[in-house]
Amino acid sequence: MTINGKLYSNILLVFALESEAGKEFESFNKLFVGVGKIKATYHLVKANQKSKPDLIINLGTAGSTVFDRGTIVNCNRFIQRDMDVRSLGFQKFETPISDNEVTFENAWGICDEDIYNQSLKFADNAADKKSPFFQFVMRTSNHKPYTFPDGKIDMKQGSRESAVKYTDYALGKFLKEARKRSWFKNSVFVIVADHCASSAGKWEINISKHHIPAIIYNMNQRDKIDRLTSQIDVMPTLLGYFGWQYRTALYGKDINKTKPGDERAFIGNYRTLGILKQNIFTQLNDHKQVHQFIWQKENDNMKETKPGKYPDLVNETISYYQSASERFKSGKMKELNNQ
């Protein structure tokens, strides 16, 4: 390829997702890095060291579903999700973690032990002020490049298995430390995932890759829920265990109060959304196409059905996602109906 009079023989085309490339670039050397700056940096540096391209071209949708493939779009505005923890008393873009509190970090950020230490610190501060607190703690040590502090577990760094074992070790250490605090007996811990490994970057949804654990800990009771449940149902179910009466504009349900047969799970990735109800999965993609599958849980097999075989489920799926989108954009998720 010649560009501005210069010949390039080793060109690397970079996309976030395979679906963005389609079939138009099959003859080119391609790299799919996934969504996000950290993934892009990691995979691109690795590819650059391996193939040493003389030209790298970044192609993609820029987050748009409006333009046709091949359209050149001038992006004149970028939104950066930078640090904003003003609710904790810090200035915007100011990090609440000092350098001397970090013992280990990689491309994803600080290790699980360090983030748990921050959780304990802020919980202690709130308890000292006799103030109730709610924390959302995201841990990342189980992500590539799977690195963590040495000497913590009996496995080498660099594999998903070892990173998961370190994550489990760090969680156990955190709960052990939390038990020593005065606030522990009045605290509940919800441990939940967002998805399994290798679930993103595909057009079709792999249901088993979205089958995640959820544990409500320190409730002084033992229940096991084996009904179909969605991640957004975790908090309403927790509040149901508390026996709280409340009004909400959200979509989650208390699974213990959900009628048999009404269970459903919302499953989605970057390009595809869907609802699993009983064993029928209704899938919507960003080309406004609808597909329906019969899912066999025993062998994780998906068999596509004839179009329109389950029209009520199509309408239900579209109405859920369309109404949620409209209500979120208009701020109505925060509003409550007084009737």
C-alpha cells in the first residue's frame, strides 16, 4: 500500500471488535484488542513487539451504530471517564489513594489487596464518625496480564488460574480483617461478578460465559437460590431479606417473591442484548435484527428457531431494553410514580 508516496509492506489494522471488521479486510493483517484503553494498550504493544509493523491503522465504529461500514467519520469530541470521587471529600480528578499505599500495580491498576485495604480504611473512617456507609469495590487482579504480588500463593504469575487463586486469597484476607472491626456485625457483603472469561467481542451471546456467582455474606442464615436470576435482581433480593419496604423505579426483582415461570435473565455484551426466559433466548443486535434460540443447559447448546416463533418474547425483550434506554437518557430512572 502506498500512502503519500511512501510504500508500506507490513501494515497492521487494529479494531476493537471482530464485528467492526466484517469481511472487507480479510486480506490484511488484523488485530482485535477488545474494548477499553487498557486492553488496547496491552494487545497493541504485544503485537507491535511481535510483528514490528511499519504502519498501524486504527479502524472502528467510534461507538456509533449510525454510519455504514466504510464511512469516514470526523470525531471532534471525546469523553474521558476520569477520576471523580468528590462524594468522598476529594477534588474532581484527585485520586483518594496515595503512592505509599500502593504495594503492587499493573496495567489495570492496584492489586486486590491494596484496593481492599482502601475499603477497610474508608469503612473505619465512616464507623469512627458513626456514619452508615455503602461501598462498591471493583477488583481487577484476575485480568490480563495476570500479575500480582510475589509470595502470596503457591502458583506462578501469568496465568488466569493463578490470578483467580490470588483473587480468592485477597478476598479471604479482606474478610478476615473485616471480622476484626466493630462495624462487621452490622455489615453485609455482596460478592458478584459481571461476566466470565472470554465473554466479550462476539456477535452471538454465549450463555454459559455469563453464568456468574453471587454470594450474600454475613446474613446469619443459609439459603441457596438455584432459580434463573439476573444480576439486577441481587439488590432487590438482598433488601427482601432485610424486610425493607421501599419504592423503586428500577427493573430488578426480589427473586424470592417472583412467581415460578416469571424468572428471566438479562444478558448482553458490547454489540448484542437479550433476555433468557425459561429456555428461550431472544437476542437483539445493533443492526436491529432479532434472533431467537432454544438453549439446552445440559450441554450449553444453542439452536436457532424459526423467525417469529415466540413473538411475545420478542416484544417483551424490545420493550425492556427500549424503555430502559429512554428512561435512563431522560433521567426517569431516578423518578418514582406517586400512584
